[in-house]
Amino acid sequence: MQVAKKYFTEGLIQLTILLSLVGVRVDIDSYLTGYYPPLTEINLGPSSAYIQTPFHVLRDTLDGYGVHPKCPELDYFFASRRLLDEVRNLGSPRFHTQLNAWLVHQVSSTGPSTSDNPDASVGLESTDNEPADAGEHLLARDQEVHCQPNSELGQGPCGAGAFLNEDEVKIKEEEEAVPLTHLAHSSTLEQESLLEGITTLPEPVLHLVPPAADIDWNNLLSVADLDDLDSLVTDRLSELDSDISSAISQDVSLHDAMVTSAGAFGPTDSQTVSQRDRNLLRLESTNSSLSDSLPGMAVGLAALPFASVCNLTGNLTSQSALGSCLDEAVFEQINQLGLGLEAIDNQLNYLECLDSRAFEDLDSDSGLSLESSYGCPASPGSSEMSSSTSSYYEEEGGATGYSSEVDSKPPKGILDHHAMWPHVDLSESVWHDHSYSSPPLLSMPPLRLPCKTEEPEEDGGSQLEEQELSRDELRARAMFIPFSVLQIVNMPVEEFMEVLDSHSFSADQVTLLRDIRRRGKNKLAAQNCRKRKLDAITGLQEEVERLQAQRDRLLREKRLTAKTMGAVAHQFKQLTRDVLSRVRDASGRPLNPERFTLQCGANGRVVVQPIRQPAVATSAGKKTDKRKKEKKQ
DNA sequence: TCTCACTGTCATTGG
DNA sequence: CTCCAATGACAGTGA
């Protein structure tokens, strides 16, 4: 199967390359539509509720249910789909799609890649320096390249974002392209890490790029297998001379918009774009945090910087591999953003400068307050929240209002305490995490109370945990309950009662514990109930289809039987006429076939019988009359 | 802005 | 009476 898929993929790639060489657009899906999240989301994301709880794990494995779509068993499936979409995206006669094809080819030869593959980090590390060197070639002219091989860059999924944070502070007027190079490199690195087989990439794509910013396109496109695209790309550039905003305002995917704009400015627009790029770069550094949290801004703030980044990428590398890797890697950053909230914290200042509405949107998101804005006095939302007596208990909408006493009457300490959780609520706002804690919380220490001295740049592991805190988890921590939600929910009743008795909890704490347990149990029950309902619906639909098929089959049989019966009756009638024509009555005349018929007896004898008149008469008198008439005849 | 799917939560019921 | 599972209903959220 693996070999077959490999050859099939290679065949698709070759066919797609041929089609794109002649300018045939095979199939371009929307990037977001065709994008499948990295597998880490399956395990770490908020949408993995079905596999977070032991309940579903046991149910899916013990009760014979099929594998849930979000289960890790489908990792390979998603990877395959991802590769297939890569192939689909090759259809555009764009330069970088050729490289995509090449990358997919490499992947296909090395097996499916998953984002959580440990080799991905290796790929990051191994390729960390190589593109930086290429960037030096690209930008060596009067530009200070500070491509320090930052170890942090390749450590986390959001390494690119963190890297940008550091860079945007260092941006100088004459160094505008440098951070973009970093971005391109980081994106490339991430792309490479995702595609896993990047370590085997041959050199020409990056190393054939001339060191000057005004790259000769012919030289760039002198890659052996891309010569034919030379004229095609130049034509494409002239065609795509449109404004970036139009590319976004139109109904195109971000992917296409980026590429379009990348070609729009061309290599000669670097000067005019440079000033805008600087701003857009800052936007880009923050959009990764906004794109998930601010749906409304996803297009306005996210698409624009992406496109601009691709512009410079196209300017500097002439839509080389960096451009192809960048667009996808940026989206990877978006999806993996939640894994690195330090970037959010570092960029909150930019956020509040960009648009105060962003905070309002965030505040309304998920019904959770944006405690992160507490750390930003300049934010109007933060000032309101900090000045008012509102707590996240009051502001969190969640589902229906809570009847919990804790919600309506939080202890005094909580009001001060919840301000210690700036990132947590932001992450919930970003992810709309209705779920309870994920498996890592199972092994979480019972109580790890926060302290106000915690800095945003704490280790990513604790932030990961904090991101996945549910509201009940927050309440439990706020009430100093030394148990996680999962522990509270999953412990036996006896143990739970013992805990209530032995820990001398206050009334509020006991109420909260019982509420948490009740909600957790009910949440699982609701999930189970919905699953059963869906199964029932599916079963009924299948039964309906089965019965419809059976009905159709029976109707066909009925029609066939009727047809056969008609044919047999016709043959019998002809045979009867033939026989009767040969039979003579007492007077020597042939029998009338309309009045007589043949009757086959059980013993094989054939008897000539007069036909009974159809009116199997209701009255005996009529019968007798007819019989008399027949006798007369 | 509306619709829809998903999800969490509450209230209720029955075992 | 309490606990628990199941389920309908409701509301929030994001696509």
C-alpha cells in the first residue's frame, strides 16, 4: 500500500507538473479548506475532547465503536490528505508550486510526515543554518543579517513567531528586508520540519539565488527543471499587477491572494513596498496571534501581512522556495499559535496600538473575559475591567448562566487572584475551549498555584497547561482546590466523599467541587448521548436505505413475475387453441376455444373442460341459467 | 446578518 | 434519599 501510494503520488505530481507547465489550472483549493491541522492538535488542541477523556478512550476501544475521526489512528490519513492537497495546489502555473511538487515528491519518498514527528525538530535544527546562509547570499548587500541561529527558533511550533518578536524590535530603516528573510527562513524551516524530508533536499533552489536583492529572474529560474517556466512567470507577473487589497477583497483564498500579491509587486517594487512592508511586518508578527482569536480580523490583519510578506519574499527570492514554503508555514504558525503564548504577551502592546476593537472582540469571544488586557493599562477594555468589580465569573458567558454560587459570589480573594491569569483567559478566548483539561492535566500536580511574579516568558510547558485550563479548572485553582477537574470528575464516589470530608473544605469549595463533578460527569454523558444519537440516526438511515433497496428488489421481482406469467398464459392459450382445434365433439365439429379449455390434472391427465363464465355468479339462478345455455350449445 | 453545527450546561426523569 | 446516567432544552461560539 505504501509503495502503491508512493507511485500514485509521483504520478500525480508528474502529471500536475506537466499540466502546470502548459498553464492548465488543475485544481486549486482554498488553502484553508485544504489545510489539515497538524497532528499535534489532535492531541493538544481543544477540539480533542473525544480523546481527552478516558471515557471516550475506553468507549472507543472497548465497546467496539469505530475509531473517532480525531483519534491519533488517523494521523496517517491526515498526512495523506495533506500530501494530496499539496498535489492539488500544484495546478497553478506558479513558480513555487513547482517546488511544492518537488517537496511532496521528497515526502512521498520518505513516507508520510506528521507535525508531531520527532524528526521534524531534527529537520528544524539541521536546516536552521542552511537557509540563513542562503539569506546572507540574498541580502548580503549593505544589509546587516542577524540570522543568529536561535535555538529557540526551532524548538517550538511558534518559534517563527517568537523569532519575529525579537526581530521586530531590532528593525532598522535600512534593514527592512532582513526580518523578512528571517521570516521566510523560519517559515521555510517550519515547512521543512513539517515535510520532514527537507534534509535530503538538493541545493539548487536556494543556492542558485543571486546575492543581490535585484535578482535576475533568469538566473533564479535557471534551475534545471524550471527553465520552461521562465516566460511563464514573467507573463504571470505582468498579469498580476493588481493591488494587494484587491487580492484580498476578492473572493479568493488567502493562499491565492498571497501568491497573487507576491507576483503583483514584482522585483522592481521593492522600494515602494519597503515602507509599507515595515508596518506590515509588524502586523504579521501579531497576526498569528490575532488570526485565531479574532475571526473578524483574520482577513484584515492576517491576510494582508501574509500577502505583504509574500511580496517581499517574491521580491527577494523571486518566488523561490521561500515563497512556497512561507505561505503554508505561516498558516502552520497560526494553527500552532496557541502553543506559544509568550508571543502573544510580547505583542499585546502592538495589539492595543493596532485596534482597540480587537480587545472588544476578544472580550466577547467565548464568553470569557480578556484577562490578558489587565496587563495593558492603555487598553480601554482593561481599564474598564480593572476599574469595575467585574470578575471573570461575571463576564464569562459560556453556555447558560451558571447557578453556581461561586459564579455569583466569588470570594474576595478571587477578584485579586484571577488577575494573575492573564494568558489563560486569552488562550481560552483564542481557542474557545469548552473542553476540560486534556490528558497532560492527568499528570498535572494537584495544585500549582500561580504567583504574581510569574513572567510571561515562563517555560512553554506550563503555558501549554494553562492554555488548556477550563473554566472549572480556573475556578478550582481560584478556590485553592488541590485537585484537577479530571481528578474530581473521575474519582469514585467514595473517594470523592472522603476528599470532601478529609480536606475540611469550606462550603463554597464543597459546592464548587460538587458542581465541577456534576458538570464533568454531565459533559461526558452529553457527549455519550450525542454519540448514541448520531449512531441511532445513522443506523436508522442505513435501515431506511436497506428497506428501500429491498422494496425496489421486490418490485422488480413482482414485475418480472407478472411478465413471466403473462408469457406463460399466452403460450398456454395458444396451446389450448391448437389442441382444441384438433379435438372434435360428438357431432364431429371442432371445439370452440373460447368456450372450452384444457385442465391439467394432478395425475398428468389433460381434460377438456368448458370455460366457466367469468361471472362466478352471485346468484345461483344465473349460474343455472348459464349452465343450461352451455348445455344447449 | 443569518444559518448551522458543535459544545457546555442545566433541569428533569428514571433506575 | 442520594447518586448516576440519560436526555431534552437552551445558549454561546465559530465557520
